[in-house]
Amino acid sequence: MKFEKLEFERYPSIPALFLKTVEKFPDKICFQYYRDYIINNPVEKITFREYKELVVSISSALLEYGFDSGDHLAIFAESTHKWCISDVAILALGACTVTVFPTLAYEQVRFILDDSDSKGVFVSTKQNLIKILKVWEKDLPDVKLLVVFDDISDLDLSVYFSEEKRGEFREKILGFEEIIEIGRTHYKKQPDAIADKIRLIKEDDLASIIYTSGTTGVPKGVMLSHKNILSDVMLGAITVHPDPNEVSVTYLPLSHSFTRTVEHFGMILYGATLSFAVDHDTLQEAMLQFKPTSMIGVPYVFETMLKMIRQKVAEMGEKAEKIFWNAVDVGKRIQELKQQVQKIPLGLKIKYFFLKTLILSQIRKNFGGRIRHFLSGSAPLNPQTAKFFHAVDVPIYEGYGLTEASPVTHTNTGEPLTNVRPPYRFGKVGPLIGHDKFGSTHPYEPLEQRLSEIGELLIAGPNIMKGYYKRPEETAQALEEKDGKIWLHTGDLATIDEDGYVKIVGRAKQIIVLKTGKKVAPNLVEPIYEEHPFVHQVMLLGEGEKFIGALVVPNLDYKGKICENCNLGLEDDTNVADFLKNEQVIGYFDEILKDIEKDRLSHYETIKKFALVEEFTEEEGLLSPTLKLKRKKIYEKYHDKINELYHS
């Protein structure tokens, strides 16, 4: 790929950028997806011209229904092309998009819709529609329209409304195709109405309210302006230089700012194609179908990919397995020399070239054959996972950010993009975005960073939020004015090297402080244990105690193998609770943990006592929508087990 200088102009709003992109690439494919989002169905595609027509139609219909600039409308849906279309349609009106994670329980949905003052909601499925119907009449009187992506021809409201109220509320519920047809009719009457609305939007106008996932406490609505989001998209693009023919596959929720900014608005900025996987489980099938050139993800997914690769390689037989891992070791040696900024011997280069061509290229083929790189965010990436993917020439560029910063602030990049050596630093999240070696330009002031007295990372720049919606006290705690700039307190403890590369060492509020005064960062230690294929999840414990304990979730895909290694006669259908309590299984995991931590962790960081527990899931409320541990909830659920670890 040839890299060139990028030059971005300033736009007053996201819809203004959208119109410019449609003008440049009217017939380019912007969305592709399986029909009805069923795996292996025929693939359907939408061009930018068609995208604009759908946006204008929906926006026109919203205008007809009495919505206007400044109103708040929510999207409560899984990631599909309809999500993106609805998003831009809301913004084109001069209104604000409120994002709601599709997996939230109805009480959480009620809270967000009420707290955000949403007047309309785009809903994906009947299942999610029911969550709103349960509370609509009593708790959400300001909601005057629901638009449902699913077919609602057989919708029955008798359970939720009295007979005299059913007709009134049914009129406020439209299907997705229905609102498009209404909008087309209205557009013919007022063809300039939406274009006029777009021209009135200013860059500091509110574009979105995104509620933090709430791993602790009550969710807060992060207010982002058009300028916040556009500056982040442009600064990020300059850093990673997307291919002009970029194709991405998305599977993460668009309600999360990482996915929405990087993949949806990034696609709009440079005219890329966004492909939709059906879900996590069919991600590889989607990658083989759509052949992405890049993809964003969270560490959990990349670490799962690595475990699957290990499993497949192990099934190839001892000889083939040895050849594969020897090839990976050569790739890792190349990366080590690059990290040390040392010259790579010609013989090693030639050896790696042939190994990559003959053996390691099979990894790329599993991802569709065209992948240039992955981008990882939302949580720390295990350096060992990063080293593996770099070794097989499918690099993962780890980044960092938070919703309050729109969200990306830092990322590592590849060698062609920077003069700094090494450009990628394992275990670090990179320098601030917005720099390359080609002199690319953007119309915004650059990002800045500094550390507070306690080592907390603070960031200033055009992407920093306006504040938390209706929460001035929390806003004042998060934003600090100094030297004429607004600095965001990230809540993360960090170090910054001489080239500006940041290493996150832990959350200021999540560092475990032992009785001895030793400090342990769970986000750095837990992934080391989770590298093992038999270990699915780990949560460290020990605040105020003498030693580190843990809740350990075994990978039940390997239950049979674990039983075999323990010389147990347990069957695959053995009750999970019995499996977790089995003394031989517990003893076997004790050996596994000790083997993992040997030579990799300081003694005070190692797990001294643990309990085997069932999987932490989002459905149980133990994981956030971005798969982060909800530590407080987990602690509450397993309080008795934890108490036994420390006081028995």
C-alpha cells in the first residue's frame, strides 16, 4: 500500500461531511450484510447514493412527526446498516442521537430514555420493543414515536395498554420501511427541508449522548458535539492511514463510541465499506465472506482467536505443530530486533519471508486473505497476544481512549507511518493520535497529554466531551481548566516515555493495595493467566488483604480434556457445579496457575488462593456490553466464596 499526505477540511457537522462523501463516491458500496442478518443468506449491498436517499427519507418523516433540531432520539438496537442510517437521519435533522446498548435490561433502558429526555426511539427487535412497552405509558410520557426494525405487522399491544389506549399508542409505532415511505412522500412536498436543517447545524451543537457502560455506579450520559466526533475521526485517520478501498467487518455494538466513531463515521470520512457480521460466533464466516482489510476489536476477541488458532494447530499433529511454532518464533525474533531497533540479518529476513509465505500466511487466509491489521481498544491487550499476531504478519495496533474523548486518544501504528523507532511498542498504547511522517494536515488543534501528581493521565484537545448530561458536579470532577485548556481526567494511571508513548498501569480506582502496601494492577495481571487455553476468565481479589486471591472461570470447551488430564472419569455432561467443586480439578488448576505465573509475575502479584466459578456473562449483569468485568457485581454475587478464601 502506498501512503501519501492526507489533507482534511473542516466541516460544521457530521451530516455536512456525509453529503460531501456522497458527492465524491455516489456509487461506492458503503454497507454489505447478509439478508435478514442470517448467516449464509445472500449478501445485500447499499451504495452511498442509496444511503443518502434513506437518510433524507427518514429525516423528512421525523420532521413530519414534529421532531426538530435540538430534540433527543435514541437508538436501541444491534449493529446493522439500519442503525447507521437511523443515526445520520437523526443528526441530519439537527437532533441528538442517544445510544442504548441492545443487551440492557428494561429498567436500565427506562433509566437512559428518561434521563436523556429522549422523545423518539429506534428499536431493533420485538424483544427490545417489549422492554419499552412495559414502561412507556407510566414512565416515558415524552416518547412520542417508536420505529421498529423488525416486522411488526402482528404486533399485539393488549398486554401493555387498555383497550381505549391501544389505538393511540399503536399510531405511535412505525416499521422501518413504513417511516421510509412516509418520508419519501414528505420529501416530495418539501425537497429542501433537510438540506436547510443540515446547513443550520454548528460544530459545537450536541451530536450525541452516550451512556457509560456503568461497571460501577449509575451510568452517566457523555455529551459529544459534532466537533468532538469529527476531530477524533480525522486525527485517527491521519494516524492509521486507511486504505482508499478500506473494507471493515463490524460485530461490536455501534452504541459503543469506539465502534461508532472508528467504523461508522470513519467509513463516512474516507468512503469505505462497512460489512456486518451476524454475531461474535459467526465472525470468522463473515471475514471469509467480506474479506476485510482492517477490523477493530476488543482484547477478549483477539485472545479468543489466538486460543482457537492454538487448538487448530494442536490438531494438525505433533510434527506440523512444531513446524508452525518454530515459524512463529522466527517472526517473534524479527519483532524483538525491531523493538531493540537493531538491524535484522539478511539470512533471518529470507528465512522469515519463506516461512511467512509457506506457513504463516494461512493465518491471514482464515481472516479473508486481505487483512492488513487489526485495531484493539476498550481494554488492555495482552502483550503476548500482540506479539503473536505481529509475528504472523497480521499486526494488532493497540490503542486507548474513553467515551469522554470521543473516544480514541492514542494508538500504535505500523512502520511506514512514523519516523519514530520502534513505531509499535508492546505493552504501550502508543502516542497521541494525529501525527504521521508525511506532514498530513487537519483543521483542529492537536491533542495534549500530561500526568497529574499521582500519575493520572490527563488529556486536552478538540475531542474532549462537553460534559455529562444534567450532571454538573460529575462534569466538574472530570474536567479541569488549566492554562486556558480543558483537561479530561481519564481515571487511568500511566507512564509516558521520551517519545510520548503511553503505558497504562491501572485504573486509579481499581488498583489492589495489599496490607503490605504492595500494589497490583488487575488489568495487567489477569490477561497473563487468561493466556492458558483452559483458563477462560480471571478476577483478582485482595484489597486490604495479605495476599492476592482470585475467582477463576475454567474454559468448559476443554472440560473433557481437563478431566482426562486429572485422570477423572467425569463425563462431558457432568454437572458444571460438581466439576467446579471437584478436588482433583481444583488441584489441577492450582498447578496450571503456578506454571503460568512462574518467571512472569512478582511473588506478591501471584494468586495464592482461588475458587473455580461459572462464567461471568453479560446476561447475568457481570460483564459490561464491551465485555469488561463488572467487579462490584461479581464481588456481590460471590461474596461468600471470597470470604472463605480469606477467612477460613
